Amino acid sequence: MKPSDFPSDIKDLILPAPAGEMIYRCLGCGSEHGIDELLYVCPDCGSVMMLHETSSLATRKADGPTWRKVLDYRRMLNIPALKGIYRYHEFLGPVVPLDAVLYLGEGHTPVVEANTRLQELTGARFFFKNDGQNPSASFKDRGMASALSYINSLIKKGSMKEILAVCASTGDTSAAAALYASYLTDGIKSAVLLPQGKVTPQQLSQPLGSGAKVFEIPGVFDDCMKVVENLSSRYDVALLNSKNAWRILGQESYSFEIAQDFDYAMENMVVVVPIGNAGNITAVMNGFLKFFEAGIIETLPKIIGVQSHHANPVYRYYLEPDTAKREFKPVTVKSSVAQAAMIGNPVSMPRVINVVETYNRLSEGKNVFFMEVTEQAIMDCELMANRNGHIACTQGGETLAGLMEAVKQGLVTDGETAVIDSTAHALKFSGFQETYFSGTFPEEFGITPNPELVNAPEDVKAEGLTEFPASGAPLTGESFERFVRLTADAIATRLELARQK
């Protein structure tokens, strides 16, 4: 649909121009800093920062009902810059010109309702939001589209050139960073640091395929993160981890999409997300807060963050009910199938603490909760979901396990509808499925295969056959007909099929 065909009362709002004023605000000392250069931590105190749009651009331009109309009409546009996360331009990066927006097909991932059987097993009505259907097959593309679009705008202005983008990763961040950086051929290259042996082969192949320099170092993600933090503090590089506030900003689009997909009716809604470096849950809450403050949604949905018992620092922090007594302590992580969430010292923990307090206050009561689940539950739930028509990763199994635990604890009740996050595509973690089926998980995972969920291919060589087709040596004539007939009969016997009458 062309902008000229839109209703006259919203035509001026359909195509956004660069506007507004944005600053970095430190969560430690409260100092504010301009965005003309990339900052990752506060220059004054070293704390993490968040981006703020200080001119109240969205609320000045339109009220909530008008924004709903604008966003719904933008769905019909065929302008690439507005087909992805920048459909919500005024709520993400209103200072970014549309010609700098990097769009590779990210965002607007499907929300798929669980079938009746899976909802009965879970005890709740729920939907998977399949962020594995982003270009690099994970939710990280949302943040990279934001961060690289802003970097692209700086390149176009001449403020930056010859950029080396770096990140530490458990797999998904590196894939997204390398993909988006490779699209910007002028002036940008990428390098990624991975914990040696802690990334699946499928995930390792992605940054290599995109041409990034890949470095594997001993340790876990937290160790990689310290190295890239050191690099970014002493060398001229662009950090693409979640310390980069533009990354967190892009991930807010997840919330905007959920609101729009449910016609902005957030009453009795629950959103369940896994927690790794804590950037995503921060973004999800902040996204809903923006829509709430603009009057686009009238109720804040319940938020449930989920962690494995092998990597649970955020869950542990919120075990203490008295806010005055809470003290964040990093944990030493153990092996987890939810590799993307296997982080013991989340960079965005100060952001979580800050945004949870605001979210609960504006909800007029506790509306953010945290669940802990076992590795066994994560794997069982991933397989259970995928046996019922989904393509959930292990983090998707983690959120399903978290939803089931929340139902048991009475935090999700009849009448509520949940949207649970599968952050990546199942194929990225297919090795864990193979390990489950073969019963070869190392002892430290604490996972025992459920025979009802185990599956494996079966060899079929029908009795009575002495000749078989082979590559370059096909059967012909009666030999081939006999092979086909007896093989079909053998398969039918195993499947207990009845003959046609």
C-alpha cells in the first residue's frame, strides 16, 4: 500500500523523519552523555547505561489510539526500512534516518498458539513467539539491526570510519553481529570471541560463514566478556554486546510486536523469557513500559524470567523478598543445554534491577517474577514442544519449563494467556537433541532421557531380499519391483498398517 492511500488524519505520521533527542543515562551515578560517539559504560563511574529519548517525541506527536492506527497502517507499507523493527521508529531510534536503517528481514516473527494437547500438558493457554525465524536464526538480530543502523548513520555522517565491531558470544550474538556487519561492506569488519568448546558446531559455522575473525578462548562466556570489555576500553572498536545500549534498544521491538499482534489488549497476558546476560528481559520490560506510557496499551502484562539451576544469579537475587537486603552475587555456572543463558555475571543486571522497580511500581503491584528450572525440564520441554509442531531451541524449552513451574506455583492462572520466547531456531541446538536420544549426556548435566521422548532412525532391510539398490548401481526390472514391494511391506508391518480393502 502506498502512503498516499492512507487516511488523511495520519498521513503526516506514516513516514518518520529523524527527530527527537537521545542521550545515554548512567544507572550508577545518573550522569547523562551525548550519543555522538559510542559509549558502553559511564565515563564518570563505569556503570552500564541506557538510552533515553528526552524530548517525549512519541507522546507529543500523537495519543495512544492514533499510534495504534499508525502502526497498523505501517504494516501495509513496502518500504524496507519500515518492514522490520523500525516500524516502531519513534519508540526505538527516532534520531536514525530511514536511509541508514539496516533491514535483513528481522522482526515480526510468528506467534504460534500451542495445540490443545500441549496446552493441556502445560496447564495454560499459551503461544510460542518464534524468534528463531530471524535472519541469523535468533532474537539477537533485533539488537544488531538497531546497533548497526546507528553505526551506519554515524558512518554516513562521517563521524566514524574503518570500524572493527567486536563481541563475546555464546553463539547467537556472534552469528548476528557477523551477519549484519558483513552487509555493511564499507568501513566495517567484525571479530568475535567464543568460549572454546561451549558453542554448538551450527553456531560456530555462522560467523565463519559471514567472514568474521573468530577467536576461541579458554573458559566460559563471562571470561570472553571480560576480554572484549578490556578491548573496548583500550582500543578503538565498536562493542556489540549488550553493554551497547543500542543493542538493548532494538530488542524492545519484541514487546511492541506482541502488543500489536494481540491488538494492544494486554489484560491477563503473561510474557515468559529466558535470562542470560539479562539484556533481553530488560528490553522486553522497557518496551512494554514505553507503549504503556504512550497510552498504546492500557495494562502492563505479567513478566516471568526463567533461569536454569545451573546459571541462576538473577533468580537468586530475587529470592530475597526484602529489597533492602538484596545483594547481587555472580555465580559459577555449570554446564547447561540452554547455552545462550549460561551466564553467571549478567552485564545487564543493573538494568534489570532498575527496570523491575519501575515496572512493578507502574503496575501498582508485583508484576515481575522469576523461575528456576532444571536441566532435565529444559530438555524434556524442548522435545515436548517440538513434538507438537514448534521449532523451539533449548531456551524455548527453558521458557516452557518456566511456564509450567509458574502454573504449579499459581502465578499463571485460568483466564491468563502466555507468550513464551523461543530465542533461536531448534537446528542451532540439534546436537543436544542427538545427545538426549543417544543417552550420552555427561553426568554434570543431570539429564536422563525419557524413553517416551527418544527417537532414532530405523534401518529397514526386508527379509527375503538379496539385492539392494546403491548409488551408481540401481536395481531394474523384477529385482527393483521386488525390492520396492518387500520394503513397503516391512515398513507397513512396523507401522502396524491395515491393508486396503
